[in-house]
Amino acid sequence: MSSINFKNVQTMIGPDAEINGPIKLSQGIIIYGRVNGDIITKGPVRISKEALVDGDIVGGDIRIGGTVIGNINSSGQVILGSKCVLKGNIVYKKLKIEDGAQFEGKCDLSLKKNNPMEKSA
């Protein structure tokens, strides 16, 4: 199984937390709860199996284990875990979809060096 280095993760949203509004940060984030809004970071993003994100995610390496309703824009790799549900498009440099992952959208390979702090349209 591919792994992502979560060494630069500084922020965690706990399983009983619900955040409304966008989250902007420069380091990584792990989400166990619910986020209603976009997540924008330069660092890695991990969405746990029980988590739900209703918004776009822009970041470095992104691993999705739970549910995301929104687009993914990664400057690194994207891993859709076996329990993942993703309804949105993916822009990536490297992509892995594990058996059992549910994905509804389109994939685009990113050929340019993009700034992950700028949300794509």
C-alpha cells in the first residue's frame, strides 16, 4: 500500500468536531470529523474513514478514507482508500485508487507546477 508522509501535519479536526467555513493553513491536516467548506493547504491532507468533507480540497499529498463531496487539486499524489466515497473531479500528479473506492468524477493529470494555495476554478 502506498503511504504519504504526514510528518508536517500540525492540525487535527477531531471526530466530534464540525467546522463551517473554509480552512486555510500552510502545514498538513488530518480530519476525523466534518468540514463544511474548502480546505486549502501546502501540506498533506488526510481524510479518515469516518470523516466527511463537503467542499474542495487543495493540498500537497492527499489521502481520502472517508467521504468528500467536492473537487481535489493535489500538487503531489492522491490516494483514494478502499472505503472512500468521492463525488468530484481530481487534478493530480500521481493517483492510486484502491479496490472498493467509490469515485464519481473525472481525473486530470497536472502537467504544470501549480501553487496549492491558489484554489482552482
